[in-house]
Amino acid sequence: MRPTLNNRLTMKKVLDLADEAYFKRGQEYFADRCVEDFRQTGDSIRATVLGSSLYSVRIWLVSGQISYSCDCPIGREGEFCKHLVAASLAWLADADKKKKTAEPGVTEEDIRSHLAVLDREELINLILKQAGISGEFYDQLMQTAAPGRAGHRRA
């Protein structure tokens, strides 16, 4: 499974990276909508977080591992500060919305029609990408693909 922000930047990871006090303050910053100018490009997130000043944060992957920076005094020391927590929570909330809502007007029939024209390799790639995002879906695939299980076929 290719490392992506979707499968690396999780709530558990944010909790692991942040000191308890930074996490609590970051939650408050997120709830108070202090995260501005939020943008994602590929596997990189950038945001401006309003604290006592405006702070620039960035979260990205290097060799599959989370890297981060914030230009606040705590962030410059390499800590996963409250600004990074707030930006992470904003990204996680946005990622949840994208997973749960389809584009307006898109029906299940539209999705079926789209899938019907994809070739086998495109379908496999799409399924594996989704499995990388959803641990539950990945587990289902592992169970059905296991040798000796119902539904398992050799190619």
C-alpha cells in the first residue's frame, strides 16, 4: 500500500505527535475556526493558523512518514504544536466530508456507468486505492482474497 496522507495522517497519529496540552489548544483553535487559507496539493497540506500572530504550517510525507513544520516558536523547535494540531483536525474533518458526500447530482447509476467503462487494471487500481484509505475495506479484501476462502480464485 502506497503511503498517502489519507492513510498516514489519522487522529491517532495526531494524538501521538502532539503533547496533550498542544492537542487540547489545537482543538480549541480548530473549533474557533482559526485555520485559514487551507490547501492540499498531493500529499502536502499548507494552512495559515491565527494565533497570537498568523502562523504558516505545513504537513507532508517524506519516505512515507509524516513531516511537519510551523513557524511559531514551538514549531521552530520541532514540536507538533497547537497550530499543527488545528490544521490536522481541519484536514481530517475535510477528508471525512469528502469521503461521505458525493458530488451533487451524481447517482449510483452514474457511478455504475463510470465503472462499467473502466478496464480491468483501472478497476484494480481504484479498488486498491480505496483499500488504502479504508482499513475496514482493506480487511474485507484480505478476507475474501485469502486462499481457501469462498470467493478466492486464482488468476
